[in-house]
Amino acid sequence: MTQELVATIIAGGKAKLSLDHIQLLLERTEATHTEWLASDVAADLFYETGDAAAIQLELKKNLDELQCDVIVQPAQNRRKKFLIADMESTIIEQEMLDELADMIGLRGKVSDITSRAMNGELDFAAALRERVALLRGQPVSLLDEVAKRIAYMPGAAELVATMKKNNAQCWLVSGGFTCFVEPVARHLGFDKFYANELLIEDGKIAGLVAEPILDKTAKKTALERACAELLVSLNETMAVGDGANDVPMLSACLMGEGLGVAYHAKPNVRAVIPQQINYSDLTALIYAQGL
């Protein structure tokens, strides 16, 4: 039994898709037909059958001069019933621990640890404890001040709103802290959120995180819990994240024929997650569903 595949091409940055680009792809690949999703921005190409990885590679090769993202997946079940998303550097632009460290003059030291941990070079839990320890004794008011720096990733609000409009559930799962994750989740309309708890003592940051720490295993577990709780199959789910602690969640989604996407991800994440958004914003995940 053959399975129809759909390849979604999304232009990023200042790139523009033209009719000529799409016609070229139709001529050079075995696509049966195409449909525009947004003029100059996104289009679908359909294939009766084939190898998704090979189609993706061929399309990227022929779009080499353009900054375009290519998502190839089964056409069936492309419209998802559940979204699970990482928060920092995915739904929002910041890494909040780095921002906290910046306010006390330690950004360089903390951001280096963050970068290495997100690239999978350090154990996530150990790196989190090390960074949080540097905040010990700082006033709790610092948390409110740094929260003012939160900037939403382009396309984040549109993505969640579109999912909700189409009766999908949305969960936010972060290795960051509830004091930042909760307001972000509520502002955008996520149905549930999971995060770590930063401990406070006598009005000051204790330099400790409540155990157990929500790590890469917990993110994958959250995906599995959602499928069981919401009665959705993995092929009806979409997961997005940028760091090494998102890989098990993204991989589990892909293994179940869902859409697991590395969003402007770290090099070691891109090396293992084939579905990637490297140029466009989070609206790419709307187009990937044919919306």
C-alpha cells in the first residue's frame, strides 16, 4: 500500500517563492501536483509515493539559492490534534537563566553553560543546578524585572491560536521555571504547562531547583502522557524544540509518524532531527499542516 507524501516549502527571511521555482521543482522531482498555501511564501508539492528523506534532500538541493525550509511528511493526518512545545528559544526568544545572569553581571559565564547544555555537551540537570547556584541570595524581585524582557517568537501566537481554532490541544513543556512559563502559557492560550520550580527562601533566590528536575526524559514522558490522556495517536501530534533536551520528545514524535521539528536548533540537534525550520518563523508549522 502506497502512502501519499506532501512536501511543504516555506520561504524564510526575505526569500520569495515564485511560480518559476515551483515549476522547476515539478520538472525535477516526481511531484504529481502543487498547491499554494500563501503567495510568495509557502506551497505544497504532492507525491504518490517515495522516500521522504530523499525527496527532502532533492528539494533542498534545488532550492539551494533560496532560504527555504522543507518539511516532508505523509499527507494523511498532517493536520494535527496536539501540539507540544519547548519554551525558551522556541516559543520565546530568550533563555531566561541567561537573562537573569545578565542582570547580575554573569551572562558570559552562564550563557556558555547554557549553550553547551542545549547542544548536548553537558548533562542538562547538572548544568541547570550549576547555573542556578550562581543566583543564590539574589532578591526575588529580580524575577519580575527579568520577566519584562520576554519577547515572543514570531509566529508563536499565530501558531497556538490556529491550533486552538482547529480544536487541537497545546501543551508547553520547559526545562525553565514556572515563574516564567506560567505567564507565557496563559498569555498564548496553552492548555497545560510543565516546568521546573526555582526555590525561594526569605524573599531571596535559594540557588536551588526543586527535585526531580524536568529534563529530556520528562519532556518525552509528557508527550506520551498527552497521547494517553487526550486519546490521540503519535501521528496526530506535533512537537517543536531547539535543544538537546528536546531530542527524545522530537524523536518519539517522528518515530510515531508525527511531526517532530527542530526549530532554529543547535548543531547537534539538527544532526539527528531531519525535520527542521532554519529560516522561517513558527508560522511554518501552520503551513506544514496545509493551513
